Amino acid sequence: MHILIDIGNSTVVVAFANGAGDISATWRFKTKKEENASFFRYELRQGLRKYGVEVADVEKIVISSVVPEVNDDIAQAVTDLIGITPHFFGLDDAKGVVTIDVESPSQLGNDRLADAVGAVRCYGVPAIVIDFGTATTIGVVDENARFLGGMIIPGVKTSLAALSSRASQLSSITIGKPAHFIGRNTLECMQSGILYGTASMIDGLIDQIIPTLSAAPHIIATGGMSGTIVPHCKHQITIDPHLLFKGLFF
């Protein structure tokens, strides 16, 4: 069994994969920069117990992180609990699958790299990858498996939180489909703006990316809000909640 860990800005997501790379279970807990190794050791132990995973069955642990402040503590927690030194996914791992063709490869988030690798392995090229996380990111891989770059946009929940905190008359809402496309009250207006506005933005960006590619791309979405936004997009987009983990499995 492999344990695959995605350390994001808001949450840490842990996945179990069998020898073929199939994901059998995932769970998450909050990313807390102020905590130490004991916190992460506790959270990991809870997941292992919940899913009945024996330490002896774990062969490899791979981590993708965009929060370097917690890397040492999580690595220590993993080593203490399982007795295996984790491998941190990075540029060298991705280069075996994609060519990194951006100006500053070292600044490229490991989550975006893992998404791109997962897309190429599982769906082929060219590919457009959309990850709806704390930030909404778009990555573009051309027909020669070159990662060309993409876009980073404030995430759906991040945008909503910023709107609610800055506008005194706009309270926090539950993101969902409003009763009317043209909102009839403040709640509907906010829901429509977030939901349909984000979907239209994604469609518009895809429309501009496609002519830069030599063939019709595979379009894959992942991340916590993908299931909410993608059904309202006009383009055919495959939702793959485990895409990043598929990029980490090797």
C-alpha cells in the first residue's frame, strides 16, 4: 500500500492506494501551521485506525506540499508513526512525464505539477487541468507533453469569504444553485454570481486556451468545488477527485 498526502493551504488530504494505484479511501484534516509533529501524528494515526491500515502494509509515502512551513513536522510524524521516510514530490519527479516549459520552474506549485502528471498519465495530451481549491488553478499541457503554464485565480470559497468580509450588507452564504438565474434577493444574487460567474469564467478561459493547442484537449477538473461548478460549464469536463494522487503514484 502507498500513502499519498496532499498538503494544501486549507487542508491536508491523505489517500490510500493499492499496488495498481487505485485509491481506496481518503480523509482530510485542517492544515495548521502553528501545530507541531504531535498534532499531525495524531491525525494520521486516527486515519490509519479508521480504515484499518496496518503500518506493516505501507510500502511508500509520497507527499505533495504547497505549505513548506509544515513539511518537517509532517515528515517527522510520518517517520515516527510508520517508520518510513516520506518522499516529497517535486520537479524531478514530474520531469519523467512532462517537460516543464515555464519561466521559473522552481516557483511552480507541486500540486499543479502533480495534477498535470496525473492528467497526462490517465487522460493523455493535450490537456487542460482545473483544480478548484483554495485557489482555482488552470494548467495547460500541449500535445508534446510540455507544461506551458496557466492561470491562478482566487478560489470559489476564498472569493466568497473576501466578498462577505468586505461588504457589510453581504453575509456569508452556502454555495448552491439559486432559485433564479437573475437573483431576486441578495442571497440569490450572491449564489448566482459565484456559481454561474465562476462557470462562465472557466468556459471563457477554456475558449481562449483551445486555439493555442494543435488538437482538442482533454479537460479535467479536480478539487473540492469541482462537483459544484463543472455541471454549469458548457464545455465537456471530466471530474476526477483523485487526479492529484494519481500524479503522486509512482
